[in-house]
Amino acid sequence: MKQHTTIFFCCLLMFFSLSCSTNKTTDGQEEQKSTSASMAAWQNHKFSMFIHWGLYSIPAGVWNGEQITGYSEQIQGHARISKDEYTLLAQRFNPVNWNADSVALLAKQAGMKAIVITAKHHDGFNMYDTKYSDYNVVDATPYKRDVIKELSEACKRHDLKLGLYFSLIDWNYPGAKPFTSVRNSDSIPAAHHQYNLHQIEELLTNYGAISELWFDMSSPTCEQSKEMARLVKRLQPDCLISGRIWNDQGDFAVMGDNKSPEFQMGTPWQTPASMFDETWGYRSWQKRGDVKVKAKDKIRDLVNIVSMGGNYLLNIGPTGDGKVIPFEKQVLTEMGKWLKVNGEAVYGTSVSPVPSQEWGVITAKPGKLYLHVNVISDNKKLVLKGFNSKIKRIYPLANPSIRLNGTQDGDNLVIDLSDINASEFVTVFVIEYAGDLQYTPERVVRDNKAEFILTAENGTSYHSYSGHDYYSLHPTVVKIGWYLPKTDKSEYMLELSYTKAHLNKELRIDINGQEYFITPDENNYLPNEQCYRKQLGSVKLGDAAFNLIELNFKDQSNPHKDLNAEGLTLRLTVRR
Ligand code: H79
């Protein structure tokens, strides 16, 4: 017999304790933390604009008449251009076609909620008026205008958040050069670190509220990462920090370029994406292909990422004279048109407890599931596996007056799409259901109910990333969750096995919302099993229609730290 488990789908009050939050400032005060409200607001952006624009946009991937491969924003390294020669580009930077308002309006029209622009890329050229270097857009170019200032004002006018990309390597810094053996993960000399701190202070002081600081590359020491994070939080507690500040000091994890995670994430995260895999900065000779094909690709990436709880940061590369190229404008316009119709299935949604299916992905709001269908099958039937809630109505989001028929076939819902015209990109259907969401979770621990043995293997792992730099970054498990079927036995003895790696690290166990804390100690070592064991006492199961158990660290000041999940086992045994 199939086990039907009722999942109470509640408006999840996200609990995000931010990294570095336990760091003390030099005067012993607890430093400022971002509020969970600013994190929730950031997570609800879903779709934002990335802009790579700088001196490199002038050569646009061509040097001495030769097409240079490799990211065009890194042409200084790829074409082995000397510092002296590269810095001359500043004299040619006069982007008369740049218009901060029309860029902001394009982002709005595309359905984006924020813009993140390169304040400084690896070439070290400052796109803002810094007093710590003359190599900046105001002092070194005929343009003489502070690009970041103008964009910050345009963003305010058009109700967009502004984030800033800030490279932690700087090929123009005395002693530095592009493409050393560590491939953009150079360490930061003390004087350069001070320069970075000064610039972070300028960026967070002179341009109003900054919603995210997008650090990138380099290999700072732990102390350098912490110092930068502390400075950010002191100046703007609501400014979120990208994971590429390294050393687990970021507020959100950044996926690899154009990558989505292969697992469920346990921390806020973002995918940075370029229009073309080959470059972020404008490349004049880029083969661009068809606008509709690209728009479809990017809409599908957007909904995939949103369905997994992430944010999508999609890049444009304006030309050296400040134009957004027509291809990129058209792709964003197509995405905006789709979002105008289907935005309800993107903004304000959360991860659906019902997992993605062959035909596409699912997003959720209380009482609603949004089915994002890539292809409607020839038989015009859409099968939603494992769904058995009471249905109020089903309709296409593009035309809510149409009623679709859904019939229950065992554990599956079959929706009839006979009269539906598919969108050329992704067609969204809405299921409104009554009461609690009922579905069969993919993984339920089905032991004999007298004893449950919970391991990383039979649970769901939630991930983040941890590491010192781009090349050492690795996925971590930051939480494990298990669904247990409804039981009639209410009292269980709870026991935890753990390894040396867990000693003295306080753990939190959440059983149906009730918290328990346990500090692994050395008291009871079992040599045969090569682990320690500790009894936690008696807990209750079975009151609810399902049981949800979660295990993670009590201290969430580093939400990226690995639990060493494979060494943890929870055992629940019925008390007689
Ligand atoms: O801004 C964009 C990239 O320019 C920047 N991050 C995104 C958002 C980035 N900088 N470095 N990397 C990404 C990592 C790639 C470095 C390498 Fe290479 C490319 C290593 C090997 C190939 C460049 C060429 C460095 C050494 C040789």
C-alpha cells in the first residue's frame, strides 16, 4: 500500500543566520548583522542584470587586428598586453551612447529587480570616482563622469536595487600581473588589501544603499576575508556579500559561471550567467545566433534556478561606446514579455515540495503550485507524479479563465491539455488546491516503525560551498532532513552516533518543529563501530500526519561549514 503523507506547506519563515555574525569587532561588540528581512528581499529578486563594462569593452576581443579567444574582459591577459599599453585605453574611453536610465529601464522591462555592475574588474580600472587611484573613469578618461554614481541614481529613479562587482585581484596594482601560475587566485599583499578596504568603504559610502557586493577571484587569507566582511556589515548591514569573498564569509553561495546546483541548497544562492559561455565583456566577433532560441534557453535557466530557490544574475556586455547591443536587448525584451504573463509563477515563489518532473519544474506559493512545462506531450496529457491534494482549480497562467480537467490516477494527477496553445518558451499551469498540500515525498524512511535509523544516505542533504578560493571551493552538506511516515507509537528514545570530527560541535535536531540540542563528547566510544554514541532521551513522534526530522549545527555563524554528514547517525527506538 502506498504511504500518503500530508505535508503542511506553510509560508516558510526563512531563518538565516549570517556568516561572520559571531565575529567580534575590535572593541568587543557583536558586529552588525544583515537582517533576515534583507536576505528575504534579496532572495525574492529572482532575476537581476549583471553588467560587465570597462576599458576591455573598447578592444572587444580584438587586439592588433587579431581575434583573441578567452573571456574578452580579460583581454589584457589573453593578448599579453603590457600595462603601459593597456592603460592607454583609458584615453579612448568616451562612451557617448551610455545612458544609465535606458539601461535601468531595460532591466525593468526584462523583469529584473536589481543591477550588478563591474565597479572594478581584474584590469584594476575603476569605473567610479575613487580617491585612492587616478586610474579611474573620472580622472583618466575624456568621459570624466562617474558611471557608478549615474547608475545608482538611475536605479533609484526606476526602483531597482544596485549591486557592485569588485575584483579582489588587480593586475594594475604595483607588482601584480595577469595570469600568474595561480590563475587569478593570487594572494593579496598587505598594501593591496588596505587599498581594497578603502575602496569598499568608498563604494558603500558614496552610492546609497548597495544590495550586494560581488567580490570575485583572488585568494585572501581568512583574516582578510573576515576584515572585508566586517567592514561591509559595519557600513551597510543590509548589503549582502557574495561567496567569492571566500573563506566562508559570504552571505550567499555563488554557483560556477552558468551552472545550477546538482543538489538541494541549504543556503541562499545565485547563478551568474553570461549571454554566451565564451565571454562576459563585449566581444565584437561573437556568434550570437537566434534571439528566440537564446531567450528560450535563458527563460528555462531562470525557471530552473528559481525552482531550486536560487537567484539568476544574467549578464550583458555593452560596447566601448556605451551601447547595449540589439541582440542582448531583444533577448531581455523577450524574457520580459514572458515574465509579464508568467511572473506570478516566479516572483514570491518558493521551492515546491513536489519535485521537478520530466516535463519541467515546479514553483510554489501557499495553496498553489506552478507547473513550468517545457514541452507538451503529443497525447496532450500532463502527469504530476505523487500529487494527491484536493483540487480547487487548474488553469493556464496565460489565460486564467480556462478551466482544465484533472483526474486522479492512483498517486498521480493527470491534467488534460487538449485545447492548450503552448508558449514558445515555457507554458505555465497553476494548480490551486484546498487545505494542506498532500503528496508522496520521494524519500520516506520506511523502517519497521519500532526503530528508525537515519543516515545521510536515507535522508535529503542540503548543501552549500566552502573554500579558500575559486579552485578549492567544494560542496558541503550543511543540513540533513528525513521524512518519517506517521506512526502510532508516540515515544521514542533518540540516540546519536558521531565521529571524532564532531566532538564538541553542538548540534541541533529539529523534530516536527521541536528543537533539541546535543554536544558530542568523548564519553562513550564504541571501538567496533569506530564511533561515539550519546543518548538524547525521549522524544515524541507520530502526533502529526507526518514526521520531519532535521539535523544541523546549532551555531549558524558559518552557514557553509560541512557537517561531516556521513559520520552521523540518528537512531529512534520505540520505548516500551
Ligand atoms: O567576471 C567574470 C570573469 O571574468 C571572472 N568571473 C566572472 C564573473 C573570472 N575570473 N577568473 N575566472 C573567472 C576564472 C577563470 C580563470 C581561468 Fe584562465 C581561465 C583560468 C584558466 C582559464 C585566464 C586564462 C586565467 C588563466 C588563463
